[in-house]
Amino acid sequence: MKAEGHVHLGKLWEMKQRWEQARLQYEAATVADPGHLPAWLHLGELLTDLQDYDGAAATYRKARRFHPQSDILQQHLDRLFPQVKTLAAVPPAPPAGPHLLLYTDCPGRYGSGEINHALACGLHTAGFRVSIAQAMHGDPRVGEREALGIRHRPLRADSIYRAGERRALVDATEAEALLAHDPPHAILFADGCPLSNLAARELALRGGVPVISIVHAVAEEWVAEFASHLPRLAAVYAQQLEVVAVSQHGLAHLRRSFQLGPAKGRVILNGRPDAWFAEVDEGARQRIRAALEVPDDSLLVLTTASLELRKGHQYQLQALGLLAARCPDLPIHLMWAGGGTQKQPLRARAAKIPFPVHLLGERGDIPDLLDACDGVVLTSEFEGMPLAVMEAMARGKPVAATAVSGIPEALGPTGWLLPDPRQDAEATAAALADVLVGWQADPVGRQAAGAAGRERAQRLFREARMVAEYVGLLRSMG
């Protein structure tokens, strides 16, 4: 097989989060053609994401034998040196307080991964000795936490959402090794699904370790999919100290469909750091709109979500199709921040619509994008309690979002709720088209709605409040 074929296979394995298979394919590509620079770059970036910094540096140095004049290789090496230096430094001593293990199948920089980061840092500040057990790939905040003295225990990547990759239901060997190596006083399981980390929770409870779990998302389809495991889940819930949902919708669903009894269960709303509540930066607004060639009088609408089918970008394109027939001269631009498997199909569909759709890819400047936009849209088929909605509200931007999961609770009376696209996709698109026309016609009204959302977010969605509630919960349970 040629190097290009191995690289293609490696990228497919990465999409499936099968890191070892991806590494083997990239290595095979460098053997098949040592002069194929993309193979070296993919291998080095994968090793960097896996925090094998020595391996990544060695990869780039080997590649320079075949590409001695490559600037990009030198840039990657330069980027590695600060990370290696940080890891080599002696971390500060952790607090002497009780050892809390945060055990999660939600690593990374988005959604529940952001909440995990805030909790780990907040609980550390509150005096707990925090360690984190998670898959290490794709989490850029590891160095920040380790600088505080928070230890990490790497887990193999697993997915409760895909049949055939559900070790969490049956395999507790990693958890057993962790508990034997550094026994915690309590474990806070941060679960992306009610069945997440089920075998590890059973093991901890058998060993007498107090367990609390946060359930970040609850979906109806999981009831049938995991039906044979629900009696085990019920037994675990009965023995846990507490079960935390991130919305009233999620808690009610756990009681109704996942056998959570009435004696357990509470809601702790997610929160965002103070930086999200800053005033709009007009300079950022002007800079981004100029870069995208968006006139001042055009409506610029932002979506921050991965480009996956469940996030519903297709319904936004459907709404634009309706507007193309109804008011083709409407000055409107869509701006999508995020990457994913649907990037190319969505780009192809957007090219057929007479309104600009800017696919920005992964971005690290979401606050600036919020400052630049006039409103935020989220057309998901399924969510937990989405941070994208909270962040838009914190920034004072009006929000139109599908009435699924915890979104109605987040918005309250301050936003526009769209029909659930799983029930009636055409109604979702039609309602969104009406919202966009209304936003363009009534800037005063949309700004008033944004201000009301900001006031609501200041009351409900502060990170300090969220951390304080978890600290209180943990301390109340000894």
C-alpha cells in the first residue's frame, strides 16, 4: 500500500478514536515512503495529542532527515519544547485534603470536558487532592491542571455510544488498578451517559468507596439500547451517595426511564467562568466581520457546535432554502465554528444556497466570534445542557435553539424555542426562517432579548456558583 493509503486509514482510525491503530498506519506510511511529509506530520501530531512528547519530538527529528529545509517541522519542534519543559518541572505538592478521583469518559475541550476542568480546578482550590482518570487524547488543559498539582491517570479511549466499544459496561480492570495504586476517599464519576463507567462504579461500591455521579446527558434511545443493563444501573444508583443531573429534564428522565429512585437525585446547573460575561469587544466585532466581508447592516448568525448530524446544521440550510424563495435579498450570513465528519457534505450543500455560510473550523476565539455576531442558533436533535447556549446568553446575544433536553430550561423566557427536528424537521426550518427574518427586521427587539438572556445567565450560570454547589455536596457527605 502507498503512503497516502496508510495516511487515509490512519485518519479514519482517529475519527473512531482508535489511537493505536491510527499510530500503526501513520508509522506504516513513513516506512512506505519516508519522503511523504504528511505521514510524519500526522504521526507527530497524534503523539503530541497523546502527550508522548518525546515520541513526537523524535518523529519530527527523523522527518528532518528527509526534509532538512522544512519550516513546518521546525515549528512543530519549537512548539513541543515549552510542553516538555512544563512536564519536566517538579509540580507543586497537592493539597493534604481528602483524595477525590474524578473519573470520566468525557475528556477534551468542549461541553462536559470543560465542566470537568472547572470542577477539578475548583475542587483543588477548595482543598481536595484531585486526580483525574480519563483518556488523554485531545485534552489541551492537562498541562494547566498538572501545573496546579492535579494528577492524571490515563485510561484507554472507549465509547459507550458505539456497539463493540463498550468496555465501560463489562471491564473494570483499569479502575481496579487505579484504586489499588492510590485509593481515593471518594470518586466523582462524570458520565456522558447514564450507563457510562458502569463496571468501574460497581467495583468502587463493592470496595466501599463513596460514589457520586454527574450525568451530563440523557437520551430516550438509550433506554432500549441498554435495556439489559438497567437492573445493574438501578442497583448502582441505590448504593451511590448521590446522582447529579445538569437539568430538571435530565433528572426527570433518569427517574422515568433509567430507574433512579426518589431517594436520590438533584440538579446542579453548569456554569461558565467570569470571562464569558465580559462586555462586548467592538474591536473584535469589527475585525471578524471585516475578515469575513460581512457588512455592518447584515445579520451575522453564529453556531458553535461540531459538524455532526445530531447538531442539526442541515436544518439551518433548510431554513436558508426557504428564505431563498421567500426573501432572496435578505442580508444574512451564517458563521459555523467547529469541525466534524459532516464538514464536506455541509459545505457542498451550503454552496448551492444564495446566502453566505462561513465554515470556520475549530476556533479558539469563541468569545470574539460571539462579539461579532448578532445572534446565536443551535438546531440540535439532542443535547444535555449546552454550554453554547449559556455562553451566548452570558455575552448578551439572542438565542434561537431547538426545544430539546435542557435547552428550554436554559433559555427560560429570554429566547426563541424551535420545534424538535426529530418530530418535524420542516417545522424547525420554517420557524428558524421566521426568527431570522424577525431578527433582521427588529434589531432593538433582538438586543433586548439578548440583554434579558444575559441577566438570566448572571443569576444561573456562573461557574463559581456551580463549583460551590459541588463543594457543598462533597463536604456534606463527609
